[in-house]
Amino acid sequence: MSSLTFKQGFTHGIPICLGYFSVSFAFGMIAIEQGFPIWVPVATSVTNFTGTGQFAGLELAAASAAVSEIVLTVLIINARYMLMSLSVAQKLCDDYSIGKRLLTAFGITDEIYAVAIRQTDALCPRYMAGLILCSYSGWVGGTILGGVCGSLFPASVISALGICLYAMFLAIVIPPASKSKPVALIAAGAAVASCIMNVIPGLKDIGSGWIIIICGAASAAMGAYFAPASEEDE
Amino acid sequence: MTGYYITVVGLMALVSYLPRVIPIVLLRKKIENKFLLSFLKYMPYGVLSAMIFPAVFTSCANPVSSAAGCITAVVLSFKRLGLLPVALISSAVVFIVERVMAVL
């Protein structure tokens, strides 16, 4: 049913891979500066595969925080994945086995979700495998290189790659927003709300994970209430 | 210390995986509710916008190069370039702007 191939998945993963490289490079570098042995950031990237949660987690661990505090913080930051996972689940093709779902779940990140969800075809295992493997290689590779030779890499290149993920997000949001008024209003509303929440001192403390989910979910809920999407403009 | 690290990394992995795995494994039925379908359809755009702004302005070495990269990405996205060209050209612009600023 689905025509998406492994190769397409892998190709779609390239911008994610590059963006991840710069973020995880910084992650590896910072972890070493904080005094962790190299295996800690690498093991974290290999087993966690999530951005903000890892940064926050190791930041707390560097200060020898209580395990319960670290676990709760990471859980709160990652709560947004529940909605993304639910969303991806709706787009999976019919023959997606439990085993493959268990593997795919590990690869649901903000960026992989964003790319997967914009495909018009149903998502098949081979496409998701390509997309996740390409992105994951950038994430793990960046962590290792950042940890091993963080100080040797030119900061200018790492800085320039920092825009990759945001540029990709813009390329995902803008085309549908310029075609659909509800999408444009939802995107604009969420952007404004997120900026406001990030500058108000008290609100900022609830953390970036919550701000994203509150702004995103609230604007989407308003859109769904006032302008329910019809089947034909899928 | 090694024991503490292993515990922390292992538990972090668990709480990173659980929110992702529970919905995708348990909710195998297709959703029919129109509000919920619309909500799920719109959510990526709301979530992505909230992720982009204001974080994009601190994504590179300084706000000026970040803004230059952001504007480049917006213009190219309106021109319907693909994800990879938008990402690469925006990175190149950031790189050039930062080199120019270093000279000035």
C-alpha cells in the first residue's frame, strides 16, 4: 500500500542527521567539560536518543542531584512524546507488527515525528527504519566526536549547523501555512505564545518541554474547535 | 560514581522510552472523532512553531547570524525548496554572516 522506501526514509533523515550532529556534538563536549567520563554522554545518546532530556539530565547529574529528581525532570520534558507517538500511530500502515512498533517507538523524536507526519502515504517499517537510522547515526556520531575532540573542531562550523533543525522546521511549517488559513493562524499563535511564555519570568520556569506542549496543543485545540479539518484537505 | 552514572543513564533511558512506546503500542485502533483527528492534524504545526520561536534566535553563535539563518529559511521555504536545501543554505548563510562579523 505504501510506496515509501528505505532510501527515501534515509534521504529525508539527512537534514535531521546534520542538525543532530551539531546538537549532540555540543552535548558530548559539554559533558566532558562537566567532568563526565566519555562513556556517560555516549551511553546516554545511545540509549536515550532525546535532546532536551539528555542535556537536563546530565546537567543535574553533574551536580550530583538525587536520582528521583533527575528521573522526574526527564519524564516531564519527555511527556510531549506521548502526543507525537499517538499521532504517528495513526499513520502507520496496517502490517506494522508489535515488534516493529517497539523499535519505532525508540526513534520518535521531535524531528522524526515532524518529517514522518507530513508524508501523505502510510508509514511502513522500512521507511521509518531509514529515517530513524540516518538521524540516529548523526546523534550518536556527534556525541562521540564532541566528547573525543570537541575542542579541536572549528566552532564556526558547529555554530552554522545549529540552524539546521530550525530551518528544517520552517520548511515543514511554511508551505502548508501559506496554503491553509487555520494552519497559518495556529502556527503564528503558537509562535507568539511560546515567545511570551519564554520571557515572562515565572512562566519560563515551567521548562521548555512544557511550554512547547502547552502552546502547541492549545493552538491546535483551538484550530480543531473553530476550523475542524475536513477529510479532503488531507 | 560509576554506579550512580549507570543508574541515572538507565532510568533516563526508561523515562525517555515509556512516553513514546505506550501510545504507539496500545492505541492500535484508528481514531474516528473529528475533533481529535483535526487536533492531531494541526498539532505538528503548533508544536513546531513553539519549538522554532524563540529558540531559533539562540541556535547559533549570536542573535544576528541566527536571525539571518532564520530569515533565509523563511524565504526559501516560501519558495518551496525541500528540507535539505533549506537546511544547508541556511547553515551556509549563518557561516558567512559569522565570518563577515568576525572580520568587521
